[in-house]
Amino acid sequence: MIVFLARRLVFMLLTMLAVSIILFAMLEVNVESIAVRVLGAYSTDTQREIWLEANGYLRPIYVRYIEWLGNFLVGDFGESTRFNTRVADILWPRLGNTGLLALFTFGIMIPISLTLGVFAGMREGSRTDRSITFLSVITTSVPEFASAVLLSFIFVFWLGLLPGTSGFTDGFSLREMILPVMVLIIYDFGYVARMTRASMAEVMQSPYIRTAVLKGLPYRRVVMRHALRNALIAPFTVIVLQINWLLSGVIVVEYFFAYKGFGALLLEAALNNDVDLIQACAMIAVIVAVGTQTIADIGYTYLNPRIRFT
Amino acid sequence: MDKKELASVHVALPNLVEQLEKGRTTRRDFLRTSTLLGLSATAAYGIAGKITGEHFVAPARAQQGTPGGTVRISMNVMELSDPSLADWSQKSNIYRAVNEPLAKIGADNITRPYLAERWEANDDLTAWTFHLRQNATWSNGDAFIADDVVANIEKWLDEAHGSSNYSRFSSLEGAEAIDDHTVRFNLSSPDLAVPESLGDYPALIVHRDFWNNGGSFLDNPGTGPFQMSDYSVAERATLAQRTDAPWWGGDVLLGGIDIIDHGDDPSAYLAALASGQVDLLYEISADQVAAVRGMEDLELYETVTGQTGVARFHVTSPPFDDPRVRRAIRACIDHDVLLELAFQNLGTPGEDHHVAPIHPEYAELPRPQQDYDLARSLLAEAGYADGLDIEINCVAQPTWEPNTCQVIAEMLRPAGINLNVNILPGGTYWDRWTDWPFGFTSWTHRPLGVQVLNLAYRTGVPWNETNYSNPEFDALLDQANATLDLEARRAITEQLEQIIQNDSIIIQPYWRAIHTASNRNINGFQLQPAREFDFPVWSMSSS
């Protein structure tokens, strides 16, 4: 297990190092664009040249990379040209906001999708199974931007029940949280429910479950004590990997509802050529992606003792 | 005022009054030019009213509303540093509540004195004298004096500072304080647009010690009626009325300004307005106009502007270095259809010369016509009888820009021209906006036609994105810059327009009408062509 963890850690570090080099090379080769971003599109070539010289951008790229990496490791992510402040000052609050969104989404979605998935998988082919499967397929097929527009039309423009944006400009508001969370749940619950259903259905077909039933154990006890733990192994992996999706895959929802989260920040950074911010966001996204993958692997090992690492 | 008094303000004023009397100039053109020459807005409106028999009043302050109300606006809150470095009007709208210009361009496209209470120019327009308001004070208690203006001009003219004012005032050699409240601008060549340029959004006046005191807007005083109370980039900016001393302009009904950033998605702005989270939007897109018209609780604002976009050729890059290719491409364009398909007919068709019908010196030319036979024969002559593959670069947002390029591509197809529309993120496009062989660039409104021609088409100027160089054009432009008489300037402008059309350096699809929306609680708001907010004249109703 220790060897496995050490391997994963080394793999994580190598992945992050490789991504950092690629990112830096892609973003900082064209230093002209950085000057344009800071001085404005209408600045003259001479003005840009003066600015680049004054800010050390005319030094060799490897010197700048080593300097950037050193600063990144001690938590100094540089300056955001878009926000005119330290990247760390804007990054952590935005990450926190997305974490809050993820918390609400998971808090509601996981119990719903697991329950529906287990119910559907318990009696494969039943009316309940077909209904839940149909609902899951429909909701998962509707992209986030479409459900966002539809829900916004109904609850904001037509019924006038909910606020149209979720910027929390006057502090946290549960009403402002409803629409983005609803959109994310509608999009994602079907996926998790179907994975749970498939896993549950497979387990319910297993010889040991059939044996337990034939032994005369109550059906409820068979499901709760024998089927559920094994049926949750596959959904567990899927759920952990959804953390990665909720971090950077919710750009559409955050953008649509003006939610000040990590996804919207990444988009803003990219659209505004905010080099330091793009680098920091991308590195955080990689850390989360590799981190959740590692957690999923470890969790899978714990839940399924048949898997052994050498 | 009699002729002698008028001549004492500027030698050209008596002639201008005579033109109005004889119906050779319009009321609007008279107001614009007379105020530009230093006549007070009150006197100009009075003379116009007396001659035409109509009662004209200068835009007045909002007389209704509850004192102390706060307006909530949905607008991008960008980084704020130095007003002279502003490159977006959203930034300058926040700056303008605190720092003010010497001249202000109104919603009627007329420039009026502001921090300068009047000005006059010498006969050949190479020296402009500005008389500053004596009752204006900075929010730190200092008096507003000529040294403030001189310090600003010196900074603008320092190329290393990076202000776009460096190009805007390219003919300005310097400014000198005559006394505490009089400044003279000395120019290397005549420029009739000095007051108009002083009303442009990066020309706000900051305190004389601004750059010694860190050079940040947030840490320095202003002369305006408001001061910043809270600010967070991309989230919110809150301003409250200044409390140290009364504002020079008198009482202001608006108690505060709350600007909320809802990102870049236009649907989020509209949702915020519809659900009562804000009172006013900075803008709505053309696609949203019909939706707003359908909402009874909202007010829709529309104004005709000199805002446009140009599909411009880099005339030294092949194949656009061949005038026949450029003419062939232009010959494929039907401007009316382009306006209808790409911008919902919310504007005026363009004429490919970048002078707008609302510019005072605009001269009407025969409208460009779509002619595919001409296009094909020109292409064949240029060696492209079998067709031509070209690419245009444009930004992804706002959507009217790529939409326009797509329609142009469809219009070129029947002539055998295959136009690939390369849609880029804004940052990528603007990195090289003057270098693209074929690019689509948006241009903001400017009150005078010659201002844009000077910025974009004169030989060697930094914003000459076509790389166009024509000594005849430059000489005529010099002449236009020095010509006050509107009829004479219009005659010169006609030649300038004709040259640009003949040389086919741009396709200018249309002039955009701009739009925004508010709830019905705001009084005094007018949509200015460059989207500049005039907070002191606004107020809020109690409900």
C-alpha cells in the first residue's frame, strides 16, 4: 500500500511538473500579448517595449520559468492583470465559492441518485426501473445551458419567483443558490443514478445474493447488508470523479448565473489572457484532477478487498 | 449677443450665426460648433431658439425623484488604476463619478464645457485657451487649478506612460498655465477637435500630485460629486456622495451608485434586471431588444451612434495589396441586407468610408451597390478567375462582430471568393489587431468625423490598422482639421470619403444603434452614444 501511495505521489508530481512546463511555454512565449493586456489594445509598440523591459519579460524563458516555479511552490502565484491583484487573493475565494456550490449539489444529488439507482437496480426491468431509467436518460441528455435557460425562463422571467443571477453581492443567499444547484443536479443525477442502477443490478444477479434469498433471509436485509456495499463500489469512483467535473466543468452554469466561482474565473482568465491566473487555475485543476483520481483509487481498494497492490 | 460680442469669443461665430439664420446649417450643427468654439451652452441654445423660434433648453438636471436614492447598475467592474490609461468605457464610467473632464459630450453628441467653464481658440486653431471653474475643489480640500491640467497634459504626452491620449492629442505640443484658472494648449498643427478629444473617456483630470501619490485612482482625490467606498474587481464598486465639501455643480439627488459585475453573459444582465437585482444595465445586445420590448416593466433606450465595425484590408499584405481584389470584395456587399441579417436592422447602412450620417461634416455619397459581375471581372483581371481563398479574423464577443463576418462570407461566395471566418478570443485578436491581413475591428463613437479619420487612416499613426498611406488624403485631412466653416469642411470631407471608397480599404457594414434597459425608477438617464454615464443628473424614484 505504501509503495502504491508513493507511486501515486510521484506520478502526481511528475504530471504537475509536465503540465507546468507546457503551460508556461504556451502562455509566456508570446510576451507581446501580456503587454497588450496590461497597457490596452490601443497602446503603441514603443509603449509595450518599455513595459516589457521594465517588468523583466525580455529575459530568457527558462529563467522566468524557474522563478515562476519557485514562487508557485511557496504559494505566490503572481499578479492577475485582469483583477490587478495577487492571484492568490482572487483564486482561493473563488475556489471556496465553487466548493460551496459543489457541497449543495452533492448534498442533494448523491442521496437522490443513489436511492433512485438502488431502487431501479433492485428490480431490474420493473416499472420503477424503467421510469427511473427514462427520467435519468432525459435529464442527462439536456445540456446545462439548455436547462439553465429553461429554468431561468420559468422561475425568473415568467413566475418571478427567483433571482436571475447568483453573485451573492449582498452576502450568501439561499434563493440565489437554487437555480445553479438545480441545473447541476438535473444534469448529473441521472448519470450517477444509472451507474448505481447498473452496479446494483449486477450485484443482485450474483450467486451469493441468490443464495441469501433462497436461505430465506428477509429481502430488505439481503439488500442492506449484502448487496449495497458491493453495489456502491462503482458509484463511489464515479462520485469522486465528479468533484473534478464540479471544479472546472461547471463553467457554463457559473457563467450563465454570474456565479463567482472557479469555473467562471478560469474562463475569465482565458478570455482576458491573464497569464498568471490561467497558470494558477490550470495547476489547481490538475492538482484536483490527479488528487481525486488518487482518492478514488485508494477508496476503491478499501471498498474492494479483492484488489491487491504489489 | 451682438456680432462684436460673438467675435470676441471666436472670430468664426458671427458667420456661424449667419449660416443658421440662412438655414445653411442645422440647429444641432450650430449648437455643436458654437459650443466647440467656446460659446456657453446657455448662450448657444438661446441664440438657436431666437433664430428658429423654437424653445430649446439645454439638458437639465432631473427634477424628480427621492434625494439619496442609490442606483444599482449591472456593468463590468474592471481594474481601476489611472483614468488616463482607461481602455474601456466601463472603467471610465466609474472614474467619471470621481474625476471629471474639462469638456463633456452629451447624449445629443454635443460637446459642452464642464471643468472648464469656457474656452476660445485662436484664428488658425493652433492655440486653445481654457478658462477653468473657480469653484471646483478636490475632495482633499485643494482648489482645482491650472497646474492640475498642466500636470495631466504632461503625463499624457509622455509616451512611456502608455495613455491612448498620447495618440489622441498628437498635435498637442504642451500646455501652460496662464494664471491659476487659465490654461493654454499649444498645437503643432490646427485641430478643431481639441474640446471633443478632451471629452473622450480617457481624458479625465486627476489631481496634480496623482502620480507622486502612487498613481492610483483609489488613493487620490477627485473633483466629482462621488467618492469610492467599496471596490472589488469583477464583483462590485460602490460609490457614495462626497462629504468633505459641496460639489461645484450644486446638489446631486443621487445618493449612491452600486455597480455589480455579472460577468460577460448578456443573458445574466437581463435576468438580473428582470428579477429586480439591478435598476439599469450598461448594455443589452441587439438580440435582446425584442425581448425587452415585450417586458412592460422595463424601459428600453436606443440611440443612433457613430459606433461601427470595419472589415479592413491591410493594404500592404497580399492579396489585399491589389486594389482590384479589394474592390471585388467590396462589390459583393449589400449593406442593407448585411444590416438586416447581422444586426436586426437596428442601425444605418454603412458606406465604406467611416464618416457617419450623425457627424456634422458628413457628406452623402452614392450608396455602394452589390455588383457580382463587376466583382468577377475584377477578380479575373487580378488573376483570380478560378476563385480566391481568404481569411478574416474577428473576436468572438460581442456576437454582432462574428455574425457580420459570417454574412460577409456568404455574400462573397457567389463571386467565387471563399472567406474563412477565424473567430478568436478578444485577447488574441487585440494582440495583433493592426497586423491581421484582413480583420474586423470595432470602433467606438466619436463626435466628429475627422477624429476617426485622423486616428485610423492618416499615414503612420499607431492605430492605422489598414497600413494605408496616401499623401493626398493626409493633405486634405490637414485642411479639414483647420476648417471651421462647416460647409467648407463638408466639401473637404466629401473628397476624403470618396478617396477611402475609391481605394477600397474597408468594408464598413453599418452604423450601430446601441441599446440598454432599465426599470422605471430612474429619472434623468439618457443613453449617450459612447455609453458615458452622467450620474449628477440622475435620481431615483422612491418605488
